[in-house]
Amino acid sequence: MLRSLWSGVSGLNIHQTELDVIGNNVANVNTNAYKSSSTTFSDVLYQNMSRATAATPNTAAVNAKQVGLGGRVSAIKANIGKQGNYQTTGEPFDMMINGDSFFVVGDLANTETYYTRDGSFKVDNEGYLVNSKGLYLKPLAGGGIGDRIQVKSEALLKSAGEATASVTLYGNIDARDDSFGAEGKDVVGSMYYNGESGQYTLIFNIKKQDDNHYTLEAKKAIDPKEPGETVDVTGTAELEFSPATGKLTSAATANFTIGTTGLTVNLDKLTTYANGGKSDLSLIKGTSNDDGVFEGTGKPEGILTNIAVSKDGTVSAVYSNGNSNDIAQIATAVFANSSGLISEGDNLYSVSAASGEPTYGTVDAEGGSITTGVLESSNVDLADEFTKMITAQRAFQANSRVITTSDSMLQELKQLKKA
């Protein structure tokens, strides 16, 4: 009878543990990237009432008589492989991993390194990405992990411009336009960037030699914001057009000098026509064609407009001039047995002998990706947890009944002496 008592006690203990696990799952139903746990049981020692015997010529084999001594918790397994749903936050540094990888966080010296699925990061007062505990998000470095990722600094505020190397002139020189006389006519040519913050408008002069011959001369570059600020431009080009088609027949390009920098001007988009007999329809423009497509090179100095994280975890600075600068590559880790990781609280995991050592790499190396502006939610299924709660409660009640029944039988045995 004592065996049944202890079996009942073991049943109470294991189902109490199961209820503890269920309660923790339910408590974390809204915890970012929380991974639910499940409990599995196994039976324990058996007492042999008699051993098994082999068959003889006259008798059959006899099975052993064994009485079990209850159950025990064989494992509490975290369901790490089950992906949680996503919840939209719109925050630029909230990130969700699609796949089996983990973010890597730790202190500056990498003496304490942890792994997490919680991608809720913020920028600290020095411009580094950290989690809620102040641990740094780790970048890849030399096949391992680096120190930290800085997304705000003086060095990132601006991106150097690119000096213009070539531009294209468009338009028609009306063959009957008398304004291209002995002094020629100044025309707006093209936009020019000096590679810094300067943006200038190139001014050219076109002088008519005869109906099919013109001279193009560079005059100056004007800062449109400060017309008094000019840069010397030197160089000339002889333009010759076909009297039959009006198309350029001379060299398609000409070389000019702005300050000390060379500039190539493309001329093959220029024509000369008598526009319906009118003499005032000459129009020369540069930089873009009739469809508004930019036809030149160079960029102004850029101002930081955004810090973007791509699907493969590349962190980039994006600038107003179209430039981008890759800052870092977010490190992710995978494990041979991620369920063997040790939960440290605060949505952090650490390595154990069961999990194996991490393999560091990019998230897409394992077929995963990173989505920004969203967080992974808990993977707890409340309907499943409530069902388990009911079965655990009923199992607890049944084991309690075993104990009370055994106690009642012991009480009956006690009454025999009194009788």
C-alpha cells in the first residue's frame, strides 16, 4: 500500500511541475519572441515481484511481475523552432528574424555573450544599437563577432559629393534666330557639381558663323543661390550642322575646364532647324533630356536621411544625394540543438553543453531574413495551454484520489486491530 502512496505523490509532483510550466507560458503570452515550453514524463523504477522465466519442455515462459513506483519529469523542452507571429511597430530598429537564427548581444569586451530572438533594439546616447538591458547588438567581424554597431555619429552625417565629369546639351538653334550675332547669345547649359556642397549652372555662349556653323564657348559657372559666386570655365567647340537634316556633323563631344577640373560636354543632341519660319524659337538646355532623365554625372554633398537594415542584415546609411554607405553586417548565430540553450531571463539564452557552440554568419546563409519595423511575438498557443491545463488538473486530482484511497485502506487495516 505504501507503493501506491508514493506513486500518487510522484504524480502530484510531476503534474504540479507541468502546471508551473503552463502557468509560465500563459504569463508570457505577450512577451516578445518568448518560446513556450512543454513537459514530458517518464516512468521510474519498478519493483520486481517475480522474475521472468524461460520456457521448459513442460511449461511456457512466464513474464516478470513488476510494480511501478510512479513517474517523473523527463524533460522540459523549449519550443524554439516554432516561429511566433509578427507584430508591427513601425520602429526602424525593431527587427524580426524569419528562420532559425538568433541575434547576438553582449558587452563591449565580448566576455558575456547571449543569444536572443527579441529584436527590439534602440540607439543609446553614443549612437550604438543596444537591447533593453544595454547589451550591444553584435556585428560580424572576421568570421566571428565584433564589438558593436554605431548608427549615429558625426562621420555618418554627410556623404561626399562627386564632381561632374560630363554633361549633355540638348536643344535646337533656330537657323533664322538673329540673336546669335557677332556677340553671340548666352544660353543656360547644364547643372554642375563640384564634389562638395557646391552646385552650379554652366553658362555657354553660342555665336553664329553662318547658317550651318556656330562656335560654342564656355563662359562661367554660377551658383544659383549666390549669383555673385562664379567659377571660371574655359574651352570652345566648333559646331557644324548638316544643311539637309540639321543634325550635328562635327565632333560629338568637346572638352572644357572648370577651375582646374576637366569636363566633357556631349553635343550630339544639338540641332539647327528653321522652326516653321519663325526666328525666336531657339532653346538650349542641359542636364536632362526631353523626358526629364538626368544626362550628366556628379552628385552634391549628401545629408543623412535614413539608416536602413536590409533583409540580409546589412546596416546602411542612406543620403539625400542617392549615396549609401554600408555600416555593418548584423551577426546571427545558429546551433545544432537550439532547444538545448539555457534561458537566462530577459529574453536571453546562453550556450550549454547540449546546445553546442554557435556558428556565426549572415541570416540569409541559413535561408532566413530580417524584417524591420516588426517584432516577433510569443509563440504560446492559449487554446493549447488551456487544454493542457485541464488535463494536468484532472491528472492531479486523480493522483490525489490515489493517495486518499490508499489512506482509507490503511485506516481500514488499523481498524482490524481494534476489532
